[in-house]
Amino acid sequence: MAEKKPAAKKSAAKSAKKSAPKSSAKRTTAPKVAAKRPAPAGQPTRIAYQPREARAIQRTARQSPYKMRLVIDQVRGQSVNDALSLLAFSKKHAAKQIEKVIKSAVANAENAARSQNATLDVDDLFIKYAVINEGPKLKRWTPAAMGRATPVLKRTSHVEIVVAERPDVGGGAG
């Protein structure tokens, strides 16, 4: 048989639980606000230069990512003009696909600059980020020996390119 605790011990345990402070209670405090210091007199406030960027993505390009990466590695980090001239004379099929995406990214940059009423020199654009990701595989079948069928995976690629303005390194006249 199970033994029952005396009534005095039960009430003492309950009163101890009620009187114990809750250590896991959440405290609500006002967030600390950083004090803004005014700029020193005589010095203008400077805003860090943010180069404008534009990107373009082509999804499910019908070529394997391995073959596309061979071409994209050649143009990553180059100026847009150099990249387009290299791709124009490349024999690879991926060069045509990548060239289309670069032209689209440049057009996106021009359109964004026009909507912000800003000037944009296309000659200052460079390929900041270029990546080829794997897209969905098309699954097909081909006949094999003795009436069997073997799978064929037709691979696709996602092309993502970001172009940005090259920041002025020199600075001023001199």
C-alpha cells in the first residue's frame, strides 16, 4: 500500500513554494538609447559611400552547372565591358546565357539610376558577385539492354549576377 504524507508536511511544502521568489520571471526594462553626439564644429558629417548595385537572375538555364561555372569563373570580378567582350568571342554555349544575364543586370542598374534621378556611368560597373547554382533536374529515361530502362538526368542551372559601381580609389585631384 502507498503511504500517505501527513497533512502538516503537505501544507508546509505548499507554503514554501508560494513564498519562494521566482527567479525565472522576465523583467521588462526600457531599451537603452545611445546618445547621439553632435558633429564637431567646422567638420561636415560624412556619409559612407554606398556603391549602387543591380542584379539579374536567370532560372533553369538548360545547361549543367559544371559547364556554366567554367565560363563564369573567367568573368567574375572583371569590368562589365571586359566581361562582355570576352563572352562575345567564347565558343561555349554557356557564354551566350551568361552574356544575356550580364546585359540584364546592367539594364537593371540603368533603370534604378533613372528612377532615382541619378547618373550612372556603365563603364564603371564591374561584376561584383556571380554564381551558378544547380536548378531542378529533368528526369528522362533511355532504353538499355534486355528491355530495361536507365535514367537520364538533364541538369539545369540558376545564374545570378550582381553588378556594382567601382568605388573611386584615388579620391580627388592631385
